[in-house]
Amino acid sequence: MGTAGPITVALKAAPQASCPQCRGSGSLLFSVGDLNQRVLEQEFDYYRCRNCELIFLSPIPRDLGAFYPPSYYAIPQSIEDLKSGTEHELYKLEAIRSFTSKWRLLEIGPSYGRFAFLAKSAGFEVQAFEMDRTCCGFLNDVIGISALHTTDVIESLRNSGSHDVIAMWHSVEHLPDPWTLLDLVHDKLTPGGILAIASPNPGSLQFRIFGKSWVHVDAPRHVQLIPPDVLTQRLSSNGLKRVHFTTCDQGARDCNGLGWQVWRQSLSRRFGERSFGKFMDFASLQLARIGRCVEMLPGLGAAYTVVFRKT
């Protein structure tokens, strides 16, 4: 028997949906397929809240984990492989060290643990919550970090002890219910403890240009695209003060570069390499260079890093 092709599911999008953050009314913004992993030939509906401007997926697939194929995690073969590229993680360590001298750190969603390894090497006592079982094994057995395999991070945080630092590097947008989790953070931080978050920036230049085709939409794995002001307002009401914000650090620059790279690759596929030609390749490269310059203006980078301190 031959191998069956991808399953196609056609659903009609609802014109409105309730915002998971403020319960306001959200209008359909766009429908888009899984452009990055192509696990399923299905379109997913994203809405923008009229009240808080959160962009959110509705409905969320019941088995969201199925959209993370084994190839999603490029787990290193060794510690030496893991060490390569850690210079791109230093901005995270710098953001944390600027606001605390305490050392008990919980990372939520570390993947295979490049930052966790860096933090451990810098002297932090690191714990982790990770949904991927293979990544969890690598964290525990190779890096030597206490990593809990869990698909319910809310319950896991609720049952955990206190932490000086909670870090969520490009994981908050993956969570079906980040708001309940974030509401727990204040009680789980020690006095003066900090919460550090990095996430795709829906106010970015790239999202304004590319819209639903933006690589960092990453449907359906990115369940929500969260404006940083929404995070600030929500966490401020829970006793956390914003002390740092940027869209120009190394993490943002890496996300900027990936966005332009994928855009140029999609142009080449769309027109064909022969039609795309040297001139179009040169023109797209120059536009990307201009875009990268514009993205260094405040608020326009493809990702933001924000730090909050418990008051």
C-alpha cells in the first residue's frame, strides 16, 4: 500500500471569538496554514481583540503536541555541539544579571537547553519544565539539569517551590493558557525576584509587511502573539513592575535575520530560481538590509525581551 498524503481539513472561520486575555470580542484577522512545518493541510484562524489587541488562535487544536514533529528539536549530539552558538544566548544572561544577584532559576520551555546550560555554567541553580520528552532526557542526562517533563506547566508551577528567576524564552506564545500561568508568577517569585520573557513582536516591521506569511506567526504552534503592553498591564496588576524592554538585542536581531531569510526563500520558490534571477536576488537582499536598519528603531524588531521585578 502507498503512503497516504496529508490530511486536509476545511473549516469555515467564525467572524468573532472571545479574547482569552481580557474576554473582549476578537475579530477574524486572517486564516493561515502551517507554513513552517506543514504537519497538516489545514488553515488556522487568528483573531485580534478589539479591546487589548492580543492576536490569538481560535480554536486551538486539541492535540497541539502533534504539530511538533521530531525534526522540530535539533538536539545536539554532545555538550561540545551544545556550546556552539551559546554567544547568541548571552543577551538573556545579561538581561537577568542586570536585575538580580540571586541564583535559583526556573526556565519554562527550554527545548534542549542551550540557555539552561549557559545559566548553569554561570552559577545558577537551574530547574526546567519541558513538554518534549526527548529534550527532557537531554537536559537531565547530558546537561545535568533537573528537568520535569510536563504538558501542564500551570499545575507544575503551582506545585513548585519559590524561584528567584523565572525565564520564558520564546515559550509564552506556545502556551494554550499563558494568562493563568502568568497570574501565578508573583506568588512563585521570591521578594525582588524577576520574570524574563522573550516573544515575537506583533508590533514589528516584519509583521506589518508580511502579515500572515510572517515566519514568526508559526501557526498553529504560536497560539498567541502578545503585544508587550498587554503583558505589562497584566503583570502590573499582579504586582510585577517592568524594569527592562528592548526589541534591539541579539535575540531580536536573530529573529529579524530569520524573517528576512525566509521571505527571500519564499520569493525564490514562488517565482522559481530561473525567474528570480540575480537581479531579483540582489534587490531582495538590499530590501532586507534596509529592513534590518529600520528594525533597530525602538519597537520595530521581530522579537522583544522584557523583564519584570516582583514589587
